[in-house]
Amino acid sequence: MSVVDISRWQFGITTVYHFILVPLTIGLAPLIAIMQTVWHRTGNEQWLRATKFFGKIFLINFALGVATGIVQEFQFGMNWSEYSRYVADVFGAPLALEGLMAFFLESTFIGLWMFGWGRLSRRLHLACIWLVAIGVNASAYFIIAANSWMQHPVGVEWDPERGRPAMNNFIAVITNNTTLVAFPHVIMGALLTASTVVAVVGLWWMARNTYRASKIEEAAKIGDESIIPATTSPSQVGASPEKLRHDNATLWRPVSIFALWVIIGSGLGLFITGDMQGQLMFKQQPMKMAAAESLCETETGASFSVLSIGRQNNCDNIEHIITIPNMLSFLSDHSFDSEVKGVNELQKQYQEALNMPGQNFAPNLFVTYWSFRAMITWALGSVVVAFGGLWFLRKKRTEVPRWFGRLALWMLPTPFLANASGWIFTEMGRQPWVVVPNWADADGDPLRIHMLVQDGVSNHTPPMVWATLIGFTLLYGALGVVWFYLERRYVIEGPSDKDAAAPDVGSDDDESAELSFAY
Ligand code: HDD
Ligand code: HEB
Ligand code: HEB
């Protein structure tokens, strides 16, 4: 493999990894802040238990999110130094703001929240988690702004002296319309991820408690204790069936219902923002649109393809098998019979406009076509959880059958896969560009600003990049295992009954130290 390809793999692998953790951090922070607010307002201690339980899951995720994030930054300078030089002017400001947000808001207030139980006043402590939630979302905005600039460069002019774009309008960079639609789409995706995790954990716990309660009762009837399943979870050990049902009714059911409605809300949000992104992409990156459909020839009233076969990543042998007539035109600009340009025509048009004969401007059609469909299909996992959950919990019901608890658990990876697919689509559909020429705004000379991926790479030898690729992949693999087993352990252990006790301000006893982070 060439240095470009190895560097691409390296960026792809590490950043997809980072984005397994990121959406859970971004989505879980506000959900926990809401849980704590409910406790604060109502004094209902079950919400305090939920806050602490999901807080633990959040802290582990955050720690590994930071660890995987730090490596991301190194790559710009290490593997993509030409690209970094090119975008330096533009990325400097938003990424500096990201760092400030991340370090000041997130890190400071997360520390205060973690160790502040019983030490800060309740209001101040609640404010900390809200500031964490705002901080992670704000830092997401700036990093998305940087990414959007690569998809649709604005606010710059060509600087012939330095041979790179110079930023002439910071406001234009951070209000890029690509950012304005990508940001809410990403946040909705993060909320979908976090709410699915909360709902799945809640429903699985309800199923577990339901099953255990019925087994204890059955055991009493037949006088055989051995049928009671073993458990080490503190809230189950020694608990009577009444206590288990009480937990279901007062803790898990309200928490699950809250999360299930967030799934529905964020799902709708994804739909609306995804549609807006599609229309913008049609104007700004028509080639990505054509690739997403593997549409080779320009069509009016183009249909949306659901299934097609035979693609070997070229236009010769693609066959669309199942299609929805006129749907692609509709997705592009909400009219059923508009023209959608195909790969072949765009290819010719780009070669002429940029005076680059011989350059292939089509991304990998197979990957773009299927990653787009995967993004949407994986969302069905959360839909199953949402509708199933609301069905089983309807009208004050507090029992969840064991099979549904397990099914819900199987749906847990789906929102993560949807997010990864969305990014793979966005980033691989951008190829061969690392900075896409601005096709949408024709004033000035916007086409002057662009960079091919192959021109952005550092001047390394393949063995060098191989070494870091292998090193990072092993490191991330190990971090992934740590993340999975820690999270799994705390989910199975569940919330302890002790967590329902609100720590007193100013008490410096061991109890509050333990509550802070002796997990
Ligand atoms: Fe990230 C942590 C750098 C993509 C959202 N990231 C994090 C850290 C660094 C980076 C250095 C640790 C520092 C800190 O949190 O204080 N991130 C990057 C780079 C990216 C990138 C160079 C480009 C590929 N990150 C990225 C995206 C988003 C985030 C696209 C949001 C949409 N990053 C975050 C976060 C993190 C974080 C929510 C994630 C997990 C965490 O904090 O705990 O702020
Ligand atoms: Fe990115 C690349 C994903 C974010 C920048 N990415 C890449 C890849 C992938 C990705 C898969 C590969 C592709 C190819 O090559 O084909 N991303 C991703 C994800 C995310 C991201 C998942 C979330 C985290 N990015 C991002 C951001 C930025 C970026 C934010 C900026 C700032 N990318 C980038 C670069 C690169 C990439 C520079 C390299 C070059 C190429 O294109 O490749
Ligand atoms: Fe998504 C991306 C659409 C769903 C996640 N998306 C994207 C895009 C589009 C879309 C068009 C691209 C843009 C560019 O590149 O420019 N979606 C859509 C639609 C739908 C969706 C239509 C249906 C509803 N998504 C979804 C889901 C998820 C997602 C479900 C998860 C959860 N996406 C995503 C991501 C991304 C995307 C992460 C990347 C970033 C951005 O935004 O760009």
C-alpha cells in the first residue's frame, strides 16, 4: 500500500473508534443533567440513584473518549502535514475554541461534579453537570465546523504568497450552512445513541427483576431454592419480590419511559435534519449525491434505489433491482421530477471546470451506496427498542418479559453502527478531495480552494506509517476491551440502594468520599 492509503486507513480506523465513544458522551451528559434536575426539583431519590448509576457509565466513557481523542490530533501533524499547513488559517480558531471549551468547561466541571457530591451545595453541583453538558455540545460544534469547512470551504480567499487559503471571514466559517445542518444531525444522533443505551439498560433490568421475582415466588411454592438465578448485584441480593417490583415501578420504569421518548424525539430530529443535509449536499457535493445512489447517468425524475447489485466500483455493471420511482429527485430538492446529475456527467464537468484531465473524481461507489443505506437501516434497532418498550410499559405496567430484555440488549450496538456508517459515508463520499471545491457558491473564485487527498499527506516512508497504524490499532483495541468490560461490569452490577441517600453538604465522612468515585 502507498503512504496515502496507509494514512487514510489510519485516520479512518482511529477516528471511527473515537466516534464510538463521542456520541455517548455528548448524548448522555444532558440526559444525566435532566435526571439530576428531576431529583433536585422533586426530591424523588430514585432519580438520584439513576443519576449516580448512569453517571458512572458516563465517566468511564468520557475518560476513554478523551484518551482516544488525543491521538486524533497527532495525526493531523504527523500524517497529514501538507493538509495541516493548507488549512492552518481556518482550523486554528475553531479548534482553539474547541480546546478551550473541552478543557475549561468539560474537564473542570466534570471533576467538580465527580468529587463534589456532598461537598458542593446541591444547586452548584447541579450546575456543574449542566456545564459539562453544554461544554461537550459546544466543543462538538467547533469540530463539526472544521469538518464542514473541508466539505464546503467558505470565508477564505486564496493567498498567492503563502500558497494556501487565508481566512477573511471568521463568522462565515463558523456559520457555514453545512455546519448548521450537520451539527443538529450529529447531536440528534448522539441523543439517539445515549437514549437507546439508557432505555436498553432500563428494560433489561426490568426484565431481570421481573424474572427473578417470579422465580423467588415459584421457589417458595415448590420449596426448591435452587431455581432462583444467582446474582451479585447489590440491589438484588437478598431482595424480596416486592422490593424487586418496587424498583421496577419506581426506578426503572420512569427512567426507561423518559429514554424511550427521547429515542422517538431524536429519531424524528434525525429524519428532519438528514433531509436538510441531503438537499444541501445535492448543491454542494453533487458527486457525493450521485455516488450515494450509484447513479451513473443523469436522470430527470430519478428514482431512489433500495437494492442494487454487480458493483465493482465502476459504472459498467451496476444494476438497480428495487427502486422507488422519483424518490431521489424528491430527496435532492423536494420536487419529484428535477434533474439529478450522474457520475459520468459530473466527471466530465469537473475535469473541464478544474482543468484536470485524467483525474477520477468519483468516490468509491460501493462504500458510499451501502454506508448511506446502513446508516438508515441501523436506526431500526432503536425503533424496535422504542416501540417494544413503550408497548410493554403501557398503562403503568412494570413487567418486561425476559425475551424482550434480551432482544433489547442485542439492539445496543445499532445506534453506534448507524453513527459510524454516517461518518463513513460523509468522509469517504468526499474522496478524492480532502478539501472539496466549493461548487455551490459561484461568486469570486471559489474553485481555487481545493486539495486532493494525495496532496495532503506527509512525506513519510510506508514502513513508518505502518508502524504507527499498527501501534494505534493495538492501543485502541486494548482501550476498547477495557471500555467494554468496565461498562458491562457496572451495568450488570446496577445501582446500589445506598445511592438513594443524598449526601449532606459539608460532611466530610468516608461515605461521601466513597460516593464520589470509589466505584
Ligand atoms: Fe474529539 C475528546 C480531538 C473528532 C467530540 N477529541 C477529544 C480530545 C481530543 C479530541 C484531543 C480529548 C481532549 C478533551 O476532551 O479535553 N476529536 C479530536 C479530533 C477530531 C475529533 C482531532 C477529528 C477527527 N470529537 C470529534 C468529533 C466530535 C468530538 C467529530 C463531536 C461531534 N471529542 C469530542 C468530545 C470528547 C472528545 C465530546 C469525546 C469523548 C469525550 O470528549 O469524552 O468533546
Ligand atoms: Fe474524518 C479521513 C471518519 C471527523 C478530517 N475520516 C477519514 C476517513 C474516515 C473518517 C473513515 C478515511 C476516509 C478515506 O480515506 O477514504 N471523520 C471520520 C469520523 C469522524 C471524522 C468517524 C468523527 C469523529 N474528520 C473528522 C473531523 C475532521 C476530519 C472533525 C477535521 C477536523 N478525516 C479528516 C482528514 C482525513 C479524514 C484530514 C484524511 C484524509 C482523507 O480524506 O482520507
Ligand atoms: Fe445521517 C450524515 C441523511 C439517519 C448519523 N446523514 C448524513 C448525510 C446525510 C444524512 C445526507 C451526509 C451529509 C454530507 O455528507 O454532507 N441520515 C440522513 C437521513 C436519515 C439519516 C435522510 C434518515 C432518517 N443519520 C441517521 C441516523 C444516524 C445518522 C439514524 C445515527 C444515529 N448521518 C449520521 C452521521 C453523519 C451523517 C454521524 C456524519 C456527519 C454529518 O452529519 O455529516
